[in-house]
Amino acid sequence: MSATIRVHADTAVLEHTDGIRAAYLEAFCAPPWNEPPDHADAYVSDSLTFQVKLPGFTAAVALHEDTGEVLGFVTGWTTPTPFPTERSYPQVAAGLGPDRTQALLCGSFEIDELAVRPQAQGSGLAARLLAAVTAHRTDGRCWLLTSQQAPHAVDFYRKAGWIQATAPSADGKGIVVFLGPQYPDRDQAATPQATA
């Protein structure tokens, strides 16, 4: 499937709101995420409109070359210092420990959401989106998190060259932090620490 990827570092991404909502709905309101459908509305009306104002915000949107339909998107921004304490950030800090969290993640580019519509999955589009949204980070300092309960996502990031920075939680329900393919000294930086 042919797609054009557009990278936005400002509110211009909001011109794709309807397509982003559709991609979010199809990606996250189905297994394994099973979010309620109204989360797709809240994502575009609340989260995305807030995120475009964050320092370092960057988004990549994949558009079908013939129809212009949004096939997928990815968003991210620069993780602030001090490390945030809302959303899933406490789980990240617990998995890495305070020193590693500060050293590895603060000031790095954080991937927030990556969604590809079912008709474009398996085409390499997700990897292209990740590459496009992180290309501006010439220092390679990029990270993301996913859930252990989404093994396809974990496998995808590994195959895309991301390296796991957290040890798996014993209950199999925790989060997994990945460092990007170009992260400096990533093999040493990503040595997982044991979790309780």
C-alpha cells in the first residue's frame, strides 16, 4: 500500500483530526487495548490539542497516496525534567529506578501514540512512521513504552530495532520501556534491572 508521510511540528497536524480519530478508534478500541470508543473522541479533542503545545512536539501522519485517507499516525514530544508523575510515568520510573529514569528519559524524545489502521498493518508503515517522527533527533535519544499484555507490540518494537530497557514484571501485566535504534550506548544503557 502506497502512503505519503507528512511530519508536523505544530498545530498543522490538527488538519488530520478526523482521520487520526478513525485510526485511533480502529487501533486502540480493539484487542488487546480494548479502550471504549469515546477515548478516540477524547484523544483528538483533548489530548492531541494539548500535546501540540508541548516542547518538541512532533507528529507523522501517513496518507494514502490515492485517496488522502489517514492510514496511521504517531506523536511524541521531549520528556521534561523533572520526570512527570501523571499517566503511566510512575510505572516507568518504578521499572527503571529514579537515576536511570532521569539519565535515560529526561530530555529524550518520547513516543506517545502510534496507530496504523488494519488495512495498512503488515505493510511496514508503522516502522516508517517511527523513523519519520524520530528523524529530527540526531542524537538518537528516543524512547517509548508499551504493555507486556500486548505481545505483538513488544515483538514489533524489537524487530524495528528498539531495545528493552526494563525487566519484565513478574505478573506479566507491567509496562515495557524501549530505547530507540540510535540511542547512544544503548546496549549498556538498556541493561534491565530486576523488578519487584
